Amino acid sequence: MSSATASGSFGPPPPVAEDAIVVEGLRKRYGSSGDEAVKGIDFRVRQGEIFGLLGPNGAGKTTTIGVITTRVRPTGGRVLVDGLDVTTDQVAVKLRLAVVPQRPNLDRSLSAIENLTFHAAYFGFSRRARRERALELLEQVGLQGRENDRVDQYSGGMAQRLIIARALIHRPQILILDEPTTGLDPQSRLFLWDTMRELQAQGTTLILTTHDMAEADQLCERIAIVDHGEVIALDTPRGLRRLLPSERGVEVVVVAQDAVGAPDAVDADDGATPSSGAPTVPGDDPAAAIGRVPGVERADVVSSAEGRTTVRAYGAVEAGDLVAGLSDAGLRLVELRQLEGSLEDVFVHLTGRELR
Amino acid sequence: MSSAPVTATPDRTPPGAAAGTRRRAFLAILSRDLWVTIRREPGGFLAQALLQPIFFLFIFGRVLPEIGQAQGSYGSLLLPGVMALTAITVSLQNVALPLVIEFSFTKEIEDRLLAPLPAWAVGVEKIVHAALRGIFSAFVLLPIAAVVLPDGLQLGGANWIALIAVVAGGAVAGGCLGLVMGTVVPANKINIAFAVILTPLLFTGATFYPWSSLDSLRWFQVVTLLNPLTYVSEGARAAIGTGEHMATWAIPLGIVGSIVVFGVIGLLGFRRRAID
């Protein structure tokens, strides 16, 4: 059938647009009277980036992915894939994309290798090139020797790896992974993460939707948090963590300079007034001392054991001021680290706790 | 292996899909379906396609005349009707059933909807593949009829080109009807839809009697004109040259009309299912 052509070129052309994906004012209403699933989403995915799309169920992630992959027609705004409009250049857009879907959708009438070779044939690969590339990918995903099995005999992890191989066989510019690790064992998940990093190193753009915050944190360069059909935050994982208002600050572990006994720091007084009670050991009450450091809004003792006191200081604290303040109070700094909430905290902070 | 000459244009206009992309994708999807038919399920396909028509030919064409309940020549009138019935129903079922399953349960069709061709072309491919199955099944009945029917085959006066055209047209019309069913009927009602649609289709399609013999039952004769199978049965009868048939001009009109009507509804339905 569709054998090699004179062009000798298989797979999509190299990317030319500056941004791999541009989403501008995207809106989608299902049916004529339904609610808007997407109410004006904007974001850009740079070439070669791993971009995360996070949000509760029903937030509009899948709709957004659907529009990018030409499966959902937008009711407003526009979406460009490598500069091509998804509503007018569907075929050219599909040539550049690959999708790892939420639910396995392998062709169950075919063997594993046939799943790959026919998929490659859809994308115009010659008979010879299909087979070579299929064998190469099967080896890469650790399925060599199982290529002639029917795919309904595959375990969940194996099916997932075959789906990844299928997505990669036509060398897509952009790979979209829609909750790819849901239900995978740790080995399969690590394999997927490694594969994603490798692909990025080779210049592939990746879009990942996930509920697994650790996954998004590890992999994504930038993350858009979507809720109720809108992007409510878009930043690097680090930048997103800074959105937690109460979590700006530092955590310090201190000991008394001449630590003989434990400085039994109990409740810290209000930082604004110097501690009134006489300190029992040389050195000040740590929380009160830290509370006096410029920029500290509040200081709480988190724990105190074996002479070490752990204190959290909230606010915009300069490390230099802190060290000076501590040494004035006769305390020695043992540990200092920036307070950072988990991405999960950020997510819940932004999208609320109610069930969807 | 395939390091392509870089085709990126310097003016940063992304290249569209090359001219052959859609055609190659279409043929590859068709070859996938044919591969599955021939290599994976030939037995199942033949059983599903041929069991019913073989029984029609055997009971109505052989048993009934043998026990004196029908004329001996009934078989030659029956054969074109059964060929038409087979072409339409095989094609219809081979679009409707897989479509319902692939859209609702296995999601297998997603892979093809992401192939570089327009979504509607995937629907057209379903019709083409099912029609090929229908045409094949209809013509396989000829050697079977030669064995089963008491008088064997009487194809001396057959116009083969007309027969092929009629059967092919019928198979395409059946595929279009299958596309309508597969996309309009919700998955949990498809078994009901099959009973409700196939039974009347089967018995109002001039399969077992020539349409003109319904003159004495005028209202029924008019009702049967709504069934695409009527035109295909009559067309096959005309092409094989056995017995009387409806006006020749009406036959292509009915077949093409069915293809257009069901094809448009079916492809619109397909696009609605494929693209939200």
C-alpha cells in the first residue's frame, strides 16, 4: 500500500515557530446551552520545554489538550501548533503531534509490533523504515522479544510503554502526555520520567497533565494551574511555591553559644517586645531573638530537643541580618534553609479543598 | 535511516502537510483494516457474512421447492435478492458495530483520528472497508448458490458490469447506513437499534419477491421504496436478467440517492462524534 515515496523523508518537518504551542483566549462551550468548560485560557509553550498542565478534575485540562490535538473545536480564541492554526491546518498539526492518552487505546486486533508499524504507515513511513524504527523503539522500551504478542496479553505497564513507543515512532515535535503515570508501578513511572527527560534533551517539546505534584515538580520547567476553565497561576515550580503567603520565610536551627544546658525555649513572646522573663540560660529566648531581626513578621518555635531549637521565621528575611541578630542574642546558627511549601500545598491553596 | 533534507523554509512559515500525506494515511488505514480481515479474522468474517444468506438460499431456494411449498424456479428469483441483502447488511454491520465499540469502549479509533488526514476521511475509510467486505460476500454467494440451488446458476443473460455496479453501490449504501447507526445511536442502545432497523430492512427490500409483483398491495409497494435494499435487489435482478424488475431508471436513482442521504447524515454524525 502506502510504500516509500520519492521524498525519502519521514516524520514531521523540523519546528520553525518560536513557540511550540500558543493558546490565546481559548474558550469552549459544549453544546449550545452548556456551561463553558474553558473560559479564556492563555499560555505559550516554548520549543523544547516540558510544560505542566495541572488542575482538579473538570478544570478544563482535557478540553485544552483536546483542542491542541484537533479533537475539540474551540468556540473562541485560537491555538497554534508550531505556528499552524489547529482549526484550519488540522492535518499539518496532526503530523507534528503525538499523544499518550489517559486510557490505553492500543489497536487490540494487532500484535505489538503491528501497532507500531501500522501507526508509522499512517504517517507515511516506508515499509522498511517502519519496521526498523519499530524494532528500535521496542528495544528502547524494553519490549524486545514480546513484539509478536497480542496487546491484550500485555500488563498495564507494558501497554503504557508500547503506547509511548507508538507515540514516538513518527518522531513528533510535540508529545502530549495526558495523566500518563496514573496507575503505573514505580518502575514504569521512573522509566517514563527518564524517557521524558531524554526526549527533552533531544529537543522534543512535552506537555504533561498530571495530578501527581511530585511528578510535575520534578519534570516541568513551567506549570500552568487551571481551575474552573481558567489559568489561575503560571510559573516555574519554584515560583508557584512562592505563592503560598504564609510560607515565605526561613527555618533555622540554633544552639546557645556556650551550650551547656538546653535552652528550654517555650512559647515565644510577641517579637515586637523584648522578652520580659529572665532567660534561664545565657543567651536569649531564640524565638524572641529571631523575632527582633528586621523583616521577620512572626517567629515560632517548631521543636526543641537536645539543646537545639528549631524556629520558623516568616517574612522577607535577610540571612546576614539573621546571623547578626542570633550572635547578638548569644545563639549559634546550626542550620538555615528557605521555607518552601510543596507544590501540593500550592495547588490546594489555589484551588481549594472541596471535592470535585 | 531517514535523515531528511531539511525543508524548513527560511521565512519561518511552517510547511503544511505534503500533498500525498492524506492519501497515504487513508490507504494505510484501509490496509490495516484489510490486514485484520484477511490475517486475523478470516473465519469469523466469513461466518458472520455468509451464514445467514446460505440459509436463506438453502431453505427458500432448495428446501421449500423440494417439499412442494414453492416453485422450483424460485431460487433464480431469490439469488439476486439475497446477494443484494448480503451486500447491504454485511457492509452495514461492519461499519456500525466496530464504530460503536471503538468510540465507546476501546477508544481504538483515537489513533486513527490523530493520523494525518481529516477526521471525516476516517469515516469514509470505514465505509470503503465495509463495502469491500460486502461486495466480496455477495459474490462469494455465486459459487455457493451453484451448489445449493436445485437449478444451479443461470447467468447466461447476466450483465456483469451492471451487477458489479449494483452490488458495489448497495454495499456503499449499506456502509453509509451503518455510519448513521454507529454515530447516531448511543452505545447502550445499539442492540435495540439493530433489531429495529435490520428486521424491516430485511423484509421490505424486495429480497424474496420482485417489486412489481406488489402491484396488488399498493401501500406496501410504496413503503418499500423507502428501503435502499429494494433498489439493490431489483438492480441485481435486472443485471442477472431473471424475471421482471422495476423501471431501470429508478434503480441507479434509488441507490445513489441512498448513498447521498445516508452518507451526508453519517459523515456529519461521524464528525460530531470524532470532534467535540
